[in-house]
Amino acid sequence: MGEFWLIKDPLEIKDRMKAFKEFLEDEWNWDKPVSWQVKEYKPRRSLSQNDLFHVWVRDMTRHFKKRGGFTGTEDDLKLMLKYKFLGTEDVEVGKTTIPAQVRATSTLDRGEMLYFMTQVEAWAIDLGVKLTKPTHSEYSKLAGE
């Protein structure tokens, strides 16, 4: 995925730039160019969103097993959902590229996780799955429900 530097205060710029420069000089695989993009920091998906997603996976796994035909585990279903709705990406491990790895929800920000969960919810509803949806969950608040 790459390295990450966060600057919260202008006084941190010099130290972060030094760390970035050292990383490039010491660690970067110069067989590939580096890109640098400055953007607003958005916090990663919340634990509340992640917890609710896991509840949904449990709900779906029970539903599909009860109806027959699905013999997978909750982890299998999670992997299938991430593949279906998040797709894959190449992952860099040191100087090695591992192609087409299923994207992890831990890399999503809160808006991206909301979009992913909205897609999962619609898919589950289309298949007749009743999902647990606490009215005071962060998902319900972000989805405007």
C-alpha cells in the first residue's frame, strides 16, 4: 500500500519532509517511479462500522446456510463481499508486488465504508436477507436513516 505521513501542524512539516526524504533514499524501489499527492486526511472506517459489517456477515451466513447451498464460513462470505464490491489491488511488500489482492476494509475511510456497506445492504435485501440495523448505529446516522 505504501507509507503514510500525517501533518497536523505547520511546525511538523520539516520533520515529516525529512522522514519522507529518508524513506525515499533508503527504502524506495527505484525500478518504479514514486507519486506524491497532497490531500485532506480522512479518518479510517470506524470500529462501529466494522462491528456492524461483521454482524451483517453473521446474519447473511446464517440466512444462506438455513436456505441451503452455502457451505462457506463467515470469513469466506466476507472475502466474497469484499471481492464483489471493493475489487482487488496490487499490494507492495518491500520490493515485491503481489497482484490482485482483495481490498481490505481497514484501508477505507468512513465515507468509503459507508458506500461499501450500502452496496452490501442492497445486495442482501435483494436476496431476502434481514440485516440487523440498530437505529442508533453510526451506519444509520451516516446513511441518514
